[in-house]
Amino acid sequence: MKRILLALLLCPLLAFASKVQLLDKVVAVVNDGVITERELDDEMAQVKKQISAKNTPLPAPAALKKQVLQHLINVKLELGIAKQNNITVDNIELNDAISKIAKDNHLGLDELKSLVSQQGMSWESYRKNIQKEMLLARLQQGAVSKDIQISDEQIDNYMKSASTEMNQGDVTYHVQNIVIPLSEEPTNHDIAKATQKAQELLAKIHKGADFSQLALESSSGEFALEGGDLGDRHLAEMPTPYAKKVTSMKVGETTGPIRTGNGLHLIKLTAVSGGDGHHELVKTHVRHILIKSDNTMTEDEAKAQALHIYQEIKSGKPFDMMAKQYSLDATSAVNGGDLGWVTPGELVPPFEAAMDKLQPNQVSEPVKSAFGWHIIEVLARKKEDNTAEFKRQQVRLFLQQRKFSEAVETWQQRLRTDAYVKILDKQLA
């Protein structure tokens, strides 16, 4: 009844769509929105560039167009949910994200703009794409994050059951997949049909067909348009059926079909990499003097006082005595400014960045943070083996990622099941 009512409501929209075909043909209706031929062509052009950049053979145009349309339908559905829930990404957040992308790739903003232009995309389109990805990530996080809880017991159980793999160190497996979809309650006929398709694809792969190309043509998985490339993943990060298989696979080998909640999967192991699993933590023994503005001191006066104290210390005044006399960090001041041994990430970024540049017994010039002006002295550094703790942290992170991916997959499947989707171009249905 829900779908019938929605279809009746959409009749005017379909009538309108037929009238504007001369301007921009409508290829699909998604709930109360449409996907136009221009949207599809623009997305096709970008996908083709991405595929070519990876030196992957392009699939047949008709097959690729179907895949791209399915991707646009899913995106349109999720953007609709985001709009209903007033989920947005403002320009400040977008600018910060783009600045981080540039920094992570060791590029200036102008260099990033130039690179985007060389790839045939306008800066405005690039910004819109990043904003869309951020919006979808925020929506997915909000939709399923409440269900993502990893207990200490789950970590203990994983580490016991995977003790052999854990002893291999930080091993990651580069995996690709092809997903043949199944509904939540498939019939025997559905399963037989999907199995036959999986076996046909597997036979093609064994005869030398390109896995990435077949994924682009035939997979319904989240990474289909990336040639099914899931990237490097730790065992704890993979779906459980994958993790049980890859440790016994050889690089280059393809196996399947593997049954999961959303269908049948073929997986290919592309590479295995990793270190010895040993991890060290650098700790720093540090002390500081904090000067900050208040009702009796302006910001400029606070900076001037911090510079004066710094010069006094450089001229020979004991750091601990100056901290006890002047520091406004009451907790550490009584101990001569001593903060004890600190670990990476424990202190605010400007403080930590300045501290990391100091050698033992070296004092910094005044450093500004959100708390005020700091004069910092590093007393000593040491390395500690925290391999066991690090592995637990990594397993927790990977299990969270696995659970998140599975939850998003289920959510997307239900979203698509409950949606009204009508593909008007029969060749793309």
C-alpha cells in the first residue's frame, strides 16, 4: 500500500519528466527526485577517467552505464535522507577538509587546484564532490554508529581465536571482491541463479579475464566502481567469511562464491604486506610555565611577560623557580611546572608540536595555544615497548570498522528495498 500511494503521488512528476525530456532526458525516478541523462553522462565521464588512471580495461559501455546509474540511485536515496534530517556540511568544514587533503598529499592549495584541473575537473565540481562524500559519511555515521560497540571481551575473543595471525605482526591483505546480490530472504531459485552467475564469472577469471573489469561490469558491491578494490585490510577489519579464507590463499588467487547477508562474493587476494608487529611508544618528560590573559592582563601583556620569563631562564634563572612564581597552571606550578611523562596525543597540538622539536634540556620560546602562552622544557625522552597495548587498540579499531561496514551495508540494502525507484530507460533497467 505504501508503494502504491507513493506511485500515485509520483504520477505528476512522471508526467512532468516526459515534458522536459527535450531539455534533459530523465533516466530514472528515485522517490520524489529524478536522475537526468546529463547527470549520468557527467558521472560516466568521471568514472572513466578514474578507471583509466588505474590502467584497468574499460568494461562494455552499456554495462558500465548500468553500474554508474545504480551508484547514482543509491547516492540520490542517501542524499534524500540527509536532506530530510537536515544534515549539512558547511563551507568552514569543507575548507578544513580540503586543506587536510592537500596537506596529507604534501601539496599547497594552489597545487591541489592545478592537479584537479589537470584531471579535467573544475574546482567547483571538486568541492561539490568532497562535500557530498562528507555528507554521506556523516549520514551513515549517524544512521548506524549507535549500534557500533566493541567490548573488551570481544577483543579478547578475537585475539585468542586469531592468535596465529596476530603473531604474524601487522599483516594486511589487499583484497578485491565481486558481489552478486541476494535479497534478505532469497528463494531457492534466487540462490541458484546467483550461484550460476558467480560460477560463470569465476570460470572467466580462471581463463584469464581481468578481475577489476568484471567487478566494474557485474558487481553490486560498494566498491564496484573501483574495480572491487577494498584496499589493504587487517584480518579483524574484514568480513568474517573473508578473514577465514585469505590466510590460506596465495597472492593472485580468486576464491568463492562465499555467502554473506547481502549475496554471493568472489574474492581475490592481490597482495600481503606488513611488519614484525613490534611497536614502540616515545614518552617525553616535560615541564612548562603558563601565562595567560585575564581581567588584570591583556593578551599583548601576557605575551610580553612570557617573553620576559623566557629571557630570564635563558640568562640562568632556574626553570622550576620561575614556574612556581609565575605559572598560572596551578596543578603543575607547585611541582616546578612538571607535567611528568606524557604520550603522543595527550597534549594540545601547538604544545606537542613545539615540544617534539626540542632536545632534552632545551627550552622553547613562548608558544601560543588555546590555554595561553607556554614556555616549554623537555627534561628527557624514552621509548617503551607497548606492542601488546597497541595490538589491542588496533583490533578494537578494526573490529569497529568491520561492524560499521556491515551495518552500513544492511542499512543501504533496506533503504533501497523501501524506496520507489523507476528506471525509465529500458536499456539501463
